[in-house]
Amino acid sequence: MSDLNPQCQLSDSKDAENFSSQPVQQILSTRDATLGEGLIIRRALPHRERRMIGAWCFLDHFGPIRFKKGEGMNVGPHPHIGLQTFTWVIEGKILHRDSLGNAQTINPGQVNLMTAGKGVVHSEESQLDEYATLHGVQLWIALPDSKRQKDASFTHYTELPHFQQDGLSVTVLAGEFEGKTAPTEVFSPLLGLDIVALEATKARLPLNPAFEYGILVLEDEIDVESETISVGKMIYLGCRREHVSIRAFKGARFILIGGEPFKEEILIWWNYVARTKEEIKQADEQWKNNDKRFSEVQGYQGIRVDSPPIPWK
Ligand code: MN
């Protein structure tokens, strides 16, 4: 590959020898944010000090939380452009409905991947049963310029590559790891792994030096190189690394995301990923005016979500 981001290119063999001594680059805290009707979640990306990791441009961690019917996640119909929403459920279930006519329940171990392209609308609900627990993540992937005007699409993935290694249970959510390739369709070189420690263990995970990486803890705490991080903390590893060392107690869980540094400057506002303010303004006017770009979600009992005022003219 000749067009790697310069920051990830190896300049000489001396650099390669230094991989193992490379410290982590940043330790970032998630911030609390409200999702839909009052569900408090942890938002890891975008972060003031770290906007993206590869094409991953958004990372919410929700739960584990217990709730009764009528509580939990209830996000009414809202639009997206220029991105893929990637929903990974660990516990509980989420009902997704969209303007393409899909109504799909996501169960634990499954991924819903919605490619917004030029425009789509969806709703997300978790309060389906009298008592429930919810735990999962939702990520967004910025679409490259060549794909962001495509028609919207939606795929539900029930089977993902899954294996055990060094006391870890690994699920490949996106991309390829240890010869196992996830079926999830993405449009940039990416990796997403969900990892659970089955016992107290230490492991060295192989990395691609051309990728940058981040690790977010979902349960308990882990050691990444010489740093200990717990739920609510994310480590940014940067690129030019051949591996990362992990130590974990039984039950610790984390996701590792990575990708080639995204070359295009993106602009994120509300549920839109674009390149210019004009594009966002146009999309938002179309949402407000019920333009056919954003058609209806059938079957959702409730009202659609209004966008906040755009903070620029
Ligand atoms: Mn959404």
C-alpha cells in the first residue's frame, strides 16, 4: 500500500525495534451523554483530544443497566447521513426500525449495521419486556467520499467469527484478526474486536502498524502495557505498533477498535457526518421539512426527534 498516512509509515528498521517500548499515547475519559428519553450513556468518541480512530468517528457505551418497561433506550425516528451505525449488543435486546422498512431485533452477540449513505431514518428501542438489562455499544463509521452518496442499506449479522486464545474470548466485529474475517461490510480498512477475559490472563495481541488503535473498557478493568484502565476510560495507542500487551482478571471486557487513519476531514453535527456546514444545513432543512430524502419509519409508536438549533449561520 503506497498511500498510507505518513504518520503510520515506518521510516527505518530502528523504529521497528522500538515497537515494544512504545508507551500508550493518550488515556481519555468518556463523558456522560443522554440518549433518547433520558438514558445516560458513556460517550468515548468523538473526544476533544481524539476525534476519530481510523474511520470510527463515534463510540457510545450503554449499560449494563437494569430497567422496567417504559424505561431504557427509546430513541424516536431520527435521520443520518454520511455514516454507518454499528450496533453491538452484549446483553438485552434492541428493536431497530428504519425508513427502508426493516424492523429487526438485535440480540446479544449480533450486529446491526445501517449504512446511511445519502440519507436514512431509524428508531431504536430497548424497553420491550417488563424487566430487562441492556449492555452494548453503538459506533459510527464515517463513509469515505466515494461512498457517502450511496443509497441507504441495512444488514443484520447473527454470526461473527469467535474464538478463544490465551484465556481471552475474542469476537471479530469488523475487519480481520488472526486470520478470521468479519462479514460486516465496511468501506475503509478497519478493525473492531470484542474481548472478554475467561480467566486471569495476560496476552499480547498482534497489531497492524499501518493502523491506529484504541481500547475502551466495557466491564471491570484491564492493564494495557503499563497503564490500568477501568470502565469509562479509553486508551489511544496510535499507530506503528506490532502488538499490545493486555493483562486482565476473569470477566474483564473491552473493545479494541482500529483502522487506517482517515484521510478526509469530516464534520459531525447531531446525526450527520458531512464535509461542509452547507451540506449539514441542507440535510437538516430537509429533515425539518419532511423532504422525501428522509422518509418515514413505519410502526414506531411515538414522535420523531427534532434536531437542536444549528450553532452557526
Ligand atoms: Mn441513530
